[in-house]
Amino acid sequence: MNLQEKDFEWAASQGIIAPETAANLWRAFLTRSPVKARFELAHVAYYLGAMIVIGAMGWLMNNGWEEFGGAGLSILAATYAFCFVLVGRYMWNSLNLKIPGGLLFTMAVCMAPLAIFGIEKASSFWLEGDPGSYKGYYDWIKGSWFPMEIGTIIAGLIALKFARFPFLTAPIAFSLWFMSMDLTPLFFGNTEFNYQELRWVSLAFGLAVLVVAYVIDRRTSDDFAFWLYLFGLLSFWGGLSLMESGSEWGKIAYCAINVGLMFLSVFLHRPVFIVFGSLGFFGYLGYLSHEVFPDSMAFPFVLTFLGLSIIYLGVKYQKNRQAIELFMISLIPRHMKWILPQERVVRQTIPFGQREE
């Protein structure tokens, strides 16, 4: 339940608490849980401008920039990053403009792969040979991109140490996603790996990122885990969905994992799990429709009944959500309560007066 100042004023008008106590309680709640700013038009401008700059210095960069040479690219990227940090620090500390300041820090972190690419190009040091132009970083799977990804992750972690801005985890998570693919040629050799091995590496790496995201989510009050969840799921679900399996049991297991992702979204309070889980589930239904029951007249009716049943269960759950979630939480032993994703989520589901101290 979201309490507002008018709720305390109502309690005072009903004689439940004294007006002075109501005012003190409201101030105390604001201090303990500050009201977060709404997402407004100015914020759209901040993020849009930042994404344009990041795109211009990354995916949208054309081959003309190669004329600067390796050293020139590194100097240019470092200059951009330095200016972004300088202005971002002034906005963050002096003007208390956290969003534009944090976005400038994020833009500085996104200069890391270009700077490292320039150093590698100038020194002709590559893990697996010259990968070509910088634009190929976003198009091709190559082990030579690995230092750029590591450097971006390190830069992002350093930035997070000085500015706790959740969007800084976006370039970190993005680099981890790319790393999940570029590690394959390093493990199996540039020409020896096959795409089945790539899928296994992607699946395992994505699962590891999801575990890290869960640990971070359970230990932080701000949302530093969102981007890790997103790119971890891209890696895990992408590797899982592209797996080749001629076994019917393997396809059923795939469906079960996707259904599990949807249920996991309730536990973690993360809708992104529903998105990926539902995509996989409907992919399996499509397989049944076109491959297993291609000529069945009853199959669409069965699916219609299944869909309506799920909607009905959803309505029943919505009406009894608090009681169901309280019951589910009560099933978890006291010494296992730490597995819940974070304290702020638990407080939303457990009514006042029933929380354990």
C-alpha cells in the first residue's frame, strides 16, 4: 500500500492520532523512503539525447572514422569521456541533477570500447587477429573484441563506485551479453567452434549473469539489477531457444523452463521474465500446432479453453493476491527468508503488524 500525506491527515481528523504526531510520522516516512521523482518530458529528453550520443559513438559510427587511425580513435574517445565525466560530476555534485549527471557518466563508460579498440589497432595487438573495422564489434562474433568488453565492464564498475546511478549497469550488462558470444571462439578456436557450442556458452553465461542479478537485486534498494536481468535473459533464453533437439522430451523441457520463467517473474517481481517465458511458451504451442497437430480440428478449441482457464485463474489470483502471497511466504521457513529477492518487495506483500522484526 502506498501511503500519502492525506492518509495521515485523515487519521488525525478521525482522532486516531494527534495532528502533530501525524506530521512527524509523515516527515519520518519521507526521510526513510523518499518519494521518487516522476518520469517527465525532461527525462525523455535526457535519455534520448544520451542514446543518440552513445549510438553516434558506437553502432552508428561509419567507416570514415577509421581515417583517424588507432591512436586518434583512442585520444578522441578519451577526450569525449573526460568531458562527459567533468560535466557529469558538476551536474551530479553541484547542481544535484542526478539523471543528466548519471547519463553523462554512462556516456563516458560507453567510450571505453572505442578507446580500447584504438589502442589495439595502434599496437596491432589482437587476441585472435585483426577483427576489421570498429563497426564490426556490433555485427560479428570474434574473440578479439573480448578486451573491449572487459574494459567497458571495469569502467562501469568504477563509475558505479562514485555514482550510484542504476542506468550505469546498462553498458555493463550489454558488454556481458556480447562477451557471452565472443568467449566461444576463445574457448574453441576461431575456426573450430560450431553454433551448438555457441548456444551452450550463451546459455551458461546468461544463467551466471541471472544469478549475479538476483544477488544484486536482493542486496540493493535501488534497481541496479534490471539491465542484468534483461541481458542475462537475452543470453540464456537465446541460447536455449536456438538449441537443436530432435527429442520430444527436449521440447517439453523447453516449454517447462519457459513456464518456470513466467512463475519466476512473480517471485522476483520482474515482468521481463514473463516476456521471455511467454515467447518461448507460444513458440512451443506453434510447434505443436504446425508439426504435431497440423490437421487437428480440436487443437484450436483446446487452446481456447486453456487460454480462458488461465484468464479465470488470473482473475481469482488478483482478487486473493495478498492472501495467496502471504500463504506462499509463510511456507518458507524462517531461516530461508533470505532467498526472497529484497526487503522492499516483501514489505509490499506483508500487511503492517504481521512483519517479523
